[in-house]
Amino acid sequence: MKKVLLATEKPFAAKAVAKIEEICGAAGYEVRKLEKYTSVDELKAAIKDVNAVIIRSDKITKEIMDAAPELKIVVRGGAGFDNVDCAAAKEKGIVVMNTPGVNANAVAELAIGMAIYTARTCFTPSTGTELKGKKLGLQAYGNVGRNVARIAKGLGMEVYAFDPFLTKEKIESEGVKYIATKEELYKTCNYVSLHIPANDETKKSITKEFMMDMPKPATLINTARKEIINEEDLAAVLEARPDFKYVADVAPDNAEELKAKFEGRVFFTPKKMGAQTSEANDNAAEAAANEIVNFFEKGDVRFQVNK
Ligand code: 3PG
């Protein structure tokens, strides 16, 4: 009997967990749960004899995989897989998959929600501004970027996108203005919303020069990964530009310092919650469980990210 571990430090909602149990159960698999764990040792103990693991932002390092000799597949219920050592997995013949798009609308709604929150002076009675008519730049036009564009257009924003992996025709066919360079995106838009993964190329890639270039007043929205921001530069920009705001679902390491110094101009969710809706949990759980069953039963590796 195949054993599937659901290892979620930040658990899925109960209904989504039941979906995993239902899909894996129907295939004759046993589902074990390790939720809200607090140490690597707990994960190592739970993973030691399972064949598959479903995770969220949980870290699957080489050390964890070394402790899992029976492991064949890791499924990240969500989009970003920077929390999995994909190279080590490949070396060990472990397949890594994600479930792209399943939580994109949830993340997009939070990005827009945070934009409104900061534009309306953190819901204080001070006079705020409206999003209508403002220029919003999307750094990357993938699943989340597309959903942000759809909502922002409904609010009357002018939406621009920079995505080196997509053509001008593709972006413009969706009613979004194409921007050819990252420099131009930041020079053009009062709001920039980040939708890039964290990898060797993107880590610390949002630097002072880009943030300083944004027209006044400027708001940078980060629902992607904290690692993509150069945090020292961010602090320097907040210091240099009183019009600059930063809102993030992925608080920087210097969050407390920034909150104390720049009250009302920075906002961080207490714990990453972009994907934390009932709908996104259901979608991610269902997709992850199906990927595991299809992998074992049909050899389906369509969603593999470590080929
Ligand atoms: C993702 O990459 O899908 C999102 O960042 C969601 O992450 P989470 O599952 O940890 O909430």
C-alpha cells in the first residue's frame, strides 16, 4: 500500500484535507498527516517510510530526503517550489511537481486588497487615494499576474506587464499594455506588483535603482517571495522617498525595523496568507492528490519541475 504524507506547517483547511484523503483513499493509498509541526526532526520522523509527500512552503532539503529512502514524489500544493532542493531530488530520482495556477486568484485578490488598504491610509480616516486611473505594472504575467490584471482592469487601473518569457502579441491580446524592459516598467508605474519566483537570477533583484525610478507616489506590492527584494535597498528607499510604500505578504527580515520607522507606509501580513482561502486550499489539495495518483498509476509526469 502506497503511503502519502501530508506535511504542512501551515495546514490546509479541513475540507481540503478530506479531499486528499478521499482521492488517495480511492486509489488504495494510506494518508498520514503532519500538521503545524515545529521541527525538522518531526518531519524526518514522519517522512521516513512514505512514498509521496504533499507540502506547501515546507522545506524539503537534501537532509529531509536522505531521511526518506522510500520517497518517490514530492508535490508542492501551490506554485513556487523554491522550498524544495530540486537538484538533490533529481539526483535521488525523486520527482518534484507543483500545482500551477490553483491559488492564483487568491493571491491576486490579496495583492489588490493590500493596494486598496495602503491607498486608503491603512483604513484610517486620513484622506487616501483611489486606484482608478493609476498605472499598475506587473512584473511577470503568469497565473497570478493575469488574475491581478483582470481585477485591476475592473477597478479602472491602466495595466502594464513586463514578462521576458511572453511576446508583445500575447500580452496585448489580453488587454494589457506590453512593457519591453524591467527599467521601463518601474519608470512607468505608480504601482508595481511582483509575481516572479525566487531563484538565483531573481534573488535580491529588486534594487534601489528600480524602486527609486518609480513615479510619485509609489507603491510596491510583494505577494511573491521576500528573497527577491534587496532589503537594505528597500530601507534606504523608504528613507529617501516619503511617498514610497511597501506592502508584502512575505515580510522582510527587517520587518520590525521598517514598521517602527515607516509607520503607515509599510504593511506586512502576520504570516504568508495569499493562498489561504478555502477555494485555493481545495484546488491545491485536489490537484496535489490527483498528481500523486496519476504519477503512481499512469506514470504521468506532466507537472514535474525537476526534469
Ligand atoms: C505558492 O507558491 O503557491 C504560494 O506562495 C502559496 O504558498 P503557501 O502554500 O505556503 O501558502
